[in-house]
Amino acid sequence: MDSILEMVRLMGLGSWIVMGLLAGAVAKFLLPGKDPGGCVVTIGIGVVGALLGGFLATYLGFGGLSGFDIRSFVIATLGAFLLLLLLRVLQGGKKSKN
């Protein structure tokens, strides 16, 4: 938990939102399909995915997010991709009413 707070302090909230928007958009591009929500949901998935990616990268020994750079962007995008994939798997059992 301390490492997540340190990452937020290091990057700042504005940078996290920009990183989340970019990472979420790239993850959505890599995994196209119909998902609920729009830009706000994409940013949320990106920000949470960035945290997830940073946590997993640190846990696996690759290091976490270290600021707004290419390495951190790749980690954030992979985290957003994994989160989007997980959300689709969890929603897979729900059928839409059309």
C-alpha cells in the first residue's frame, strides 16, 4: 500500500489521469469490442490498470511505475489490458437484454 501511495505522490494526480487515459485507450484499441461506459470508464480502467500493472511488475521483480516514461506507460497499458480482459471475462456470463 505504501508503494502505491509513493507512486501517486511521484507522478501526481494529473499525470495519473493522463497516463490512465492513454493506457486505457491503448488497451481498448488492443482489445476492441463493446464495453459499457465511455471516456470516463476508459480513464478509470486505465488508472486502476496502471496501479494493477505497477503492483504486478513490482511483485514479479520488474520494478513498479517510476514516473511518466515509456517503461511506466507499457506497465500501465499491460495492467489496463489485463483489467479490461478480466472485466470482459466476468461479464461474459451476463446476457444483454435486446
